[in-house]
Amino acid sequence: MREGVWTPLPDGYVEKALEIFEHRCARCGAAGDLELDHHRPMEAGHSLYGNSVPLCRSCNARKHTRQPERFYDRWTLAAIAARLWELREWLASLAPEAAPC
């Protein structure tokens, strides 16, 4: 059963997330067939809001519901953390009181 939290995404969110990750899969670098993945799994109660990482379909299928630490190497995790910070900063600029913790 999926336990994720649904949070509405602001206009331009998907485009901004893809832009921040340079329109590439965060794991393998592929440029096509990207999907926004819950970096922290939906099954653990995390929404896409401020938690979105683009993955190609193949990487997304392999990650499935794994925690990021069980899927990425530490260097990739550090790069993702920096990009998620940028995404959250963008969200905070839209509505500072609504920024994720």
C-alpha cells in the first residue's frame, strides 16, 4: 500500500526540477525518457514537493522504493543533495512560509 503524502506542485515545478538537474538522469546521466522520482520514497511518507529527482525509466525501475543511500554512491548523493537544496530554495522564493523543512 502506498503511504505517500500528496502535496500540490506549483506551476513550473517539473520544468524547474528538470532544469536544475540539467535535463539528465541523476544516476546514469541519460537525457531522454525522464520521470520525477521521489528521492525519499513515497512509501515512507514523502511527497514530490522538494523531493524530486529526475531518473530515466530504467533507473527509476531499478530504484523502486529503495532509500537513496541504497541506490546511489556517496558522490552522487552529495550532488543530488546540492541540487535538491537549489530546488527547495526556488520553492522558498515562491512562498517562504510554505518551504519544506
